[in-house]
Amino acid sequence: MADDKNIDTKIIFREFWRAAREHKVLLWSSFICFAAGFIANVFVPIFYKDFFDELAGGPSGLAMQRLFDIIAVIAALHAVAWIFGRIGIFCANAMQSKVGARLKQNSFDYMMLHSRDFFANNFSGSLVQRTNRFSRAFIRITDVVLFDLMQLVITTGGAIIVTAFIAPKISIIIAVWIGFFTVFNLVFSRLKVKYDIIAAAADSKTTGLLADDISNYSSITLFNGYRHESKRFRQTSNDQARKMQFTWDLWSIINMVQVGSTYLVEFLIFYYGIIFWQKGAITLGTFSLIQIYIVGVSHQLWSMNRIIREIYESLADSKEMMEILTLPHEIIDKPEAFDLKNVQGAIEFRETCFCFNETRMVLDNLNLSIKAGEKLALVGPSGTGKTTLVGLLLRIHDPARGSVRIDGQDIKTVTLESLRENISLVPQDPVLFHRTIMENIRYGRPDASEEEVIQAARGAHCDEFVDLMPQKYETYVGERGVKLSGGERQRIAIARAILKRAPILVLDEATSSLDSRSEILIQDALAKLMDNCTTIAIAHRLSTIRRMDRIIVMENGGIAETGTHQALIRKKNSLYKQLWTLQAGGFIR
């Protein structure tokens, strides 16, 4: 992840503005309308002063008319505040919903371009929470600014200005009180923000662990892991609780100082107000105006605690997502990248090296040429680089040295989208979307017609189980395809590849989850699929690759042997022959 110290507030607000600028009319309209409403409310106490001064003069016909005039002005000001406030709310609702959706979209678009390693190193539940928090953080901050912070600034500023003209000494007390209140909150809150970040990280950790345990419910149940996982979750959640309590205790200290200073200021203003009233320096109306302002300012200052807390908590939540948004993508298109053109399917690995770390070399100066239309099998012990080789072809990883070429074109110089459009992959353990069977198969070619999807499904023998379902191809498969068996999910993955008809086909143990009868049917479907494309098949079950044009046996990060099944079987001291003998003698004779 990016270094947290580099994720400052400017970067967060820059990202917020990037999402909000297309709705800036709604944004500024919200600010202007709320400001107009709050300013109107500042003037209301001035007319209350006049109202009470008129009452103090005793009843008369002129006084009655004057009182009614004052009430009318107060009603008009309230109407102005109400109208502008309602307009501001509707503008804010529209702006926040649109910008919140845009922030989620921006987060999704950037996050999904990260590499497989990124997702392997992060809990999916934590990533979901970070994305949602980032959007909610913007909404919380704009809520606080529009509904609270603007009102606080305008109300306190207006109170100081008005009382400065009417009772200058009391305005000084109010100004000093507000200044102390604000500085104390800001300084203390800045000291506390690092603990908010720690608490947010602990919350993400708890969410990630919960999501991981829910995803592995079957393993927990079958291996009696309930007590162990319960203990582990308790430790994590208790750690979060301690960190959250510490941040709440810090806010309690702030609240204690706020309450004490408010009580002191109220006493001082009452005390000096009585003295000034006795001397005739202020009227009864002025005294009521000051009290209205004090009550209003006290109410607003009491909310300063919450305002600063919500802003800092929102920024802390945002920093978690900004770590992802500022993390450079590992695999990207070059600026001058072009589309892969005229793909026939010839593949070449030139002196290709790849390592996961300094001590683990997976591929070491590997050279391999595959002709267009050739059917190639990759076999060998686990950890010899078979899956890595395919990952390099798909640019899931980039080689440390050397190159990978398709029809003479270095795949680093072509766009990722055009590269992957020309390769179909049938993985060992297909993961499906929680969508219908029709939608999952059509993912291979989104513009395919319903008839084309059904034909591909029949080619993969999906119809054998789909026809037994009440909703046929409109059946939802559940999260990750849990409603289907492993073999059924694999058939859907094969149907996708049939529908896509890419010039290069990669089979990663494509029949590993099938029973013997289903495997015979799928082998027939795969044989038809492989007719017109270059095929790379990773296989541990050697019985599935005997008809391949060439078999590559990998060992120690390189190619140990190459040849047809028959040639390798006849070869003395052949690694392939050893593997074949072990399997034939064990379970596939």
C-alpha cells in the first residue's frame, strides 16, 4: 500500500472535486442557498430586540402598529430562510447522490485494474467496505459543511458583528470564548486524527476477517474450526473495541472542556449584562438579543465537537481508499500501445525470466515457440512454472527479463484489452457471478444472441443439467456459483470459451472437476473447440493430453523435455514417463 504519510487532505479533496466538478452547479447552488438562509436567521434577533424594546415602552396605538410591523419582518425573514433552506436541501440531495455514485464508480474503475497479487493480498470484504466508506465520507463531509459548519461560521460571526455595534464589551467576551473554543477543538482534533486512522484500520480488519470466515463457512464447519475462529474473531473485535473506546475517551475530554467553558461564559455574560442594564448601558431588548445569540452560538459551538469529529473520521475513512487510488497499477498499457492485429495464434517466449521474490526463481531464461494452431500441453510437478507461463501470456504478470510475443508482436506493446480479447481461458476452478446461467455464459461474448449462447451451452453439455432446472437458463447460480457443482461450473466456463471463439485457448485443468462420463463428453466438446485455435493445456491428469501435438515437460523453471506422448513414453529416464507410470499404476489405468 501507499505510504500513509503521503495521503494528505489535499489529495483526498482533489479526488472529491474530480467527482464533483461535473455537478458543480448543484454544489454551489447548495452552498449559496444555505448561506442565504443562515444569514437571514442572523438578522432575526435584531428585530426581537426592537420587539422587546417596544414592549418595555408600554402599550399604545403606535406601539401596537410597530409590533405588528416587526412581527411581519420576522415572518418574512423566516420565510426567506425556509425557502432557501428547502431549495438548498433538494440541490444537496441531487448533488450528493450523483457525486457519491461517481466516487464509487471511480473507485471501482481504478481498483479493478490492479493485478491479481493486489486482490490476493486484500480481503474482498475490506475492499467493499473501503469503497462504500469513501463515498459515504464525501456525503458526511458535505452534510457537515452545509448543515453545520456554514451555520456555525455565519451564526457566530454574525453574533460578534451585531453585538459589537450594540454592546462592544460583551462582544469581546463572545469573541474570546469562540476563539478559545475553536482553537482548542482544532488542536486537540489534529492530535487525535492518527488514532482515528488506527481505529478505522482496526474496523477494516474486523470486517475482512468476518467476510473471510463467512466465505469459508464450510471449512469451519467440517474441520470443527468454530471455537478457533470464534476466539480469533473475539481477539480482533476486542482490539477494535479498545481502539474505538480510546478515541471516544479523547472526545469526552474535549466535551468536558467545552461544557465548562460554556457555563463560565454564560455566567460572565449574565453578570456583566445585569451591571450594564443597571447603568442604563443596554436596554431590555438588547439583553434579550444577547441571550438569543448566546443560546444560538452555544448550540452551534456544542456541535463543533461533532463537526470536527465527523470531518476527521471521514478523512480517516477516505485515506484507506486513497491508499488504493494512489497505488500505481502493476500492469498497464504503454502510452503508445496499439491493438493486437491479425492474430493467427503463434506464440513465442524469448529468454523469459520471472521470480516472485529474490529467492524464488520460477522461470529462468525459458525459450518456447508455439506454432499457430498447435495443440501444446504443459505438464510437470507442481511449482515448476506452468501456471506462471500462462499468467505471463495473459499479462497477469510481466516477465523480469525477456519477452512474450504473439505473431511477432511483443505483448507489452499492445493494449491489455485487445490481448485478452484474443485469448480464452478455462480455469481449473471457475468462479461465476451471482447472475443467471445465460448471463454467465454470455460473459464470453456480451453481444451474442440467446440462440448462440444456447448452442455454446449444448456444445459444453450444459443442457444436461440446465434442462432439469425450473427456470432453465434464467436460473441464478448463487454467489461464486455455489448453487452448482464443480463440474457444472466448469462446463459453464467451457461454454464461455466456445462462445468466445478466440484464436488462442488456454485450458488450466479444464476437466479436473468432472466425473468420468462428463469428462468424455467435455473432451469431445474441447476437441471441436481446439480445431481452429492455438491451444495451451495445463494438465496433471496425463490421460487428458495424449492427443496433443506436443507435450512440454517443465522442471526447475525451464523445459526438461518436449515431444509427443508416444515419443516421451519410449524415451529412457524420461520425467514424463515417470509421471505417466505413477498415474497409470495408481488410478488411471
